[in-house]
Amino acid sequence: MLILGIDDAGRGPLIGPMILAGVLVTKSQESKLKKAGAKDSKLLAHNIRIKLSGIIKQNSISHKIIKVSPEEIDSSENLNTLEAKKSAEIINYLNTKKDKILVIVDCPSTNISAWKKTLLSFIGHKDNLEIKCEHKADFNYPSVGAASILAKVAREESVSSIKKQYGNIGSGYPSDPSTIKFLNENGKKFSNDGIFRKSWATWKKLFPESKK
């Protein structure tokens, strides 16, 4: 049986994309990744994540990374549903349709059973799949940890690219004073550049006159 781990990065920020990644591995490849240190990306320094991302890509059958733009997030009715769609897109892309695959997804919703049902509705070929949706899957399964690393590295690359163009945006999270400072000073100026999530409460509070 093959294993497909899926996780996200950048779900909560005001600035930049959300990233989802999937990593398809054999059991022996997963063991190698575990020995190499693949685990929840939040527990790793960024230089280690970058190093591991190369190891993950070399020691997996295949992988898929999806960027979800702020515009797409703003136009969706529900972030959990959008993430279910994108997770299914990864599954549909990586599914060999012949091998038995254990799919493990780090569930973004508090209601695991309802979210799994939504996820299943977007999956094209299910016959060869066994699907687990769990909280803290990135901590408990090396394949999901590997996916979290690829997602986090891609998210940091996107943030770096935005910083090169716009200056100090901070981390992009609403709790970051540097991000709020950047929003106050530049939000209106760059409001049409597609970097902000205008459906977020912090944006609406700062710019109540703007539409998402």
C-alpha cells in the first residue's frame, strides 16, 4: 500500500496565498523521510525545511503543490470547503488508480466527519483509496509532515517574493504588528494587487468601505 500525505500552510494570514501539498510515498520511502527528520514543519527551522524539501522530492513517488490566491479565498463561500476541493484536486492528480493508497489529510475543520464527507464528494476515483482525516496528522505521520514541509517552503517563497516587491509586510498574519502597520500605510494603495485577503475581519475593520 502507498501512502499519500496532505497538509496546508498559510491558512490564516491576511497577505499572500494559502498552499496545499501532497506527497505520495511507499512505506520504505516514508521510513527514509522519517529518518531524515520529516515532521510537522512548525517544529523545524526554515533552513532545515529547505534542505528536507529536496530530500522529500527525491524520496517520493510524486508530489503536488497548489497555490490558492487571496482572490480565490475571498470568492469562496467557505474556507473549509475550498480546502476540501483543493485537497481532492491533489488526490485526483496523484492517484495512480491501480495501487491501494492510504490517504492521510491534516483536517482543517473541527468537525472531522463532515469535512471528510465534503472531501469525498470532490474525489473522482475512490475505489483504491482509504482516507483518514485527522487533527495533528502532520505531527503523527511522516508523510503528512513531509507535505507540511513542502507547503511551508512554498508559502515562505511566496512571502519572500511579496516582500521583495512591497517591502516589510511582516509575516502576513493579523497578530503581527508589522503586518498591521503595512496594511494601515499601504492597504488602499495596493488594494487591487491581489495580495490581500479582503474577506478577513481585520481588513474589513480597517477598510469598511471596500468590497471583497
